[in-house]
Amino acid sequence: MKHYHKILVGLDLHPHYDNTPLKRALDIAKDNDASLYTIHVIEHIPAYSLGQAYPSIIDLEEEIMKEAAKEMKKIGHHYNISEEKQILVMGSPKTLIIEQAEKLKIDLIVVGSHGRHGLSLLMGSTASSVLSHAACDVLAVRQMKEHNHTG
């Protein structure tokens, strides 16, 4: 019996984390003949953290968005995920993952956890918040440190 129809997986584009959540989401999507969407949320940069390399926060955020879009396109190409199903937004991951899941009528969200201490540290504050606020099932997948998104 097929259970999931639309799956949303949160991507961590940090170069030191692996793609285990994405691989798990791909397996579940295949087993359920489900549509798979990816999301990466870039948090706004606090004004006080601006260095001298960029004339404004807006310029820095635009550069970060461009680099993230390139990485998502590369991942999408590698795993055969169409650009229409790749979501790149700026804001609070805790809020925007939930909003996108509701908008797309997602029935499973897959997020990475980092294996630290305590509930929010064990899962990461984003994963913990998504688990607490999502209207659908949430799968937290242990994410290990690595150096390659496409391997």
C-alpha cells in the first residue's frame, strides 16, 4: 500500500554534511511512487556580522543565494530532480519549511539531524521545530559529516 504522495526534503548545503537525508527521501519516494521536492533555506545575515568584503548585506545575501542555487542545480541534476521541484528561499528555516510543506500539501518532511545532546541539539533546532509544528509526518535522518553532496 502506498502511503506518501509528496515528500519534501530539507537540504543542508554546508560542505561538511553528507546527503543521507536526500538519499533516504529518494528511496521513500521511489518506494511510494511519490513526488520529491527539495528545499534549502538561507537565513538572513544579521547586520552586525557584516565584514568589509561586501558593501552591503544585500550584496552578500545575493551572492550566497547564487552559490546555493548553483549547488542545488548540481544536486538536482545528479539525482534527477527537476528545477520546478527545487525550492530555495531566504528567511527562517523553522518557518519556511513548514509553510512550503503546507503550500505543496506535503505528507512527509525529511530533515537531517546532527546527533548532539538534548532534544533540540540531538536533532538540531530546525529539525526539532519542524517535528513540533508540522501537520504531516516528519522523518529525522542522522546526518554525518562528509565532504561531498553528490557522492
